[in-house]
Amino acid sequence: MITDLHPAFTEAKAVLFDFDGIVLDTEWPIYMTWKALFEREGQELPPEIYVKCIGSDFDTWSPETYLEELTGKQFDWETENAARQVDILKNLEGSPAMPGAVPLIECLAEHPDILTAVVSSSSHHWVDGWLEKLDLSKNFNTTVCRGDAPRIKPAPDLYLEAARQLGVAPSDCLVIEDSMNGMISAHQAGMQVVVVPNRLTSVLDFSEADWQTKSLAELVPVD
């Protein structure tokens, strides 16, 4: 077992990382494109409202539906979302991993008795592509994404699928999350959770998390 890291890792046989907002700060650029679209239409999109969909999809809460309700208009979402995607990728170009992510991931990779995975409600194209760009793919035993299980977060399916692929019991998994949907998913899967809120999800109450920390860097041992 890990003995040189944060106490949260003491009994873990597998550490499961969320991706968006944990490994890479994708959540903020995505939110800013939505915020700009709402402002173009004379509307506001406070973080407190938008965070409902973070970690899940628009079946949980939809900014598209919300904007149409506010404006009484219908939008060509294929066109709008394509334009947003261009802005998102432009703003993410050259972005480093989240503070502490690389040293923590590399530190865990040095412990052969600990398995690691990325578990995300996003697509493999998105997650695997960024892990390659960040040169982090080699440090994970597997990635589990949308389509690998019947339901995405906040359902427990993705985390249960990760435990199955790794061959460990859910109770032996520690999850690192930044969203309410992610925390709910992991807890429903019977896993403990370290929550590291990002600059959007920091507005939420994560008192039900097993641990909270401000940054992944706080989970890395200091020499």
C-alpha cells in the first residue's frame, strides 16, 4: 500500500482520476464559451447554475434548453456548438496539466501495487487525445469513457466498469473528482472520494466527500 502520500491513498489498490477539471482545466474554457453565448443573447449564466451539468451531460441539465427557455428562441445548435468547439480548442492550445497532476500521476506510477485509470463522462476521442498530448497515457492502466458503460456520471456505471477492468473491488478504489456528479457517481459505486474543486465547482458543497483538498499538489509527498 502507499505510505508516502496523503492518508487518502493508504488503503487504495486503485486510484481513479476524473479527467475534465482534474487532469486538465477544460471546464473553464468550455464554460466561458457558454457564458459568451448567453451574453450575446442578453442573458446571464452564473457558475451556480452551470455546474449542474459538469461531470455529466445535458440529460442532467442543459444550457441549450435553458437558453431557449430564457429567450423563447430556437437555436441551430450544430452551428453554435461547432463555433464554441473552435474557441475551446484555441483557448486550450498548449495548456499544461492541472497543478500537481503530473507529479501525482508519476508518483503513483512508481508504486507497482497501485493501479490507475482515468474515468470520464467525455469521449475517448477527447480524453485519450489530451492524455497523448500531455504525455500521460503511459502512466495509466486504462481509460474508461462515455460508451464503455450503459450510463455516465452521476450513475455509478463508469466507475464500476473501471474497477472491473482493473480487477479490483470497488471498495478498494479511491476516486479523485472535481464535480458533484462525479462524487455522487463514485459514492454510488461504493468508492471513497477525494474532491479537488475547480474554479467553477468551488461554489458547491462537497461536505459529503471523504476528503477535500484545494489542489492535487497537496496530495504529492514533499521531499
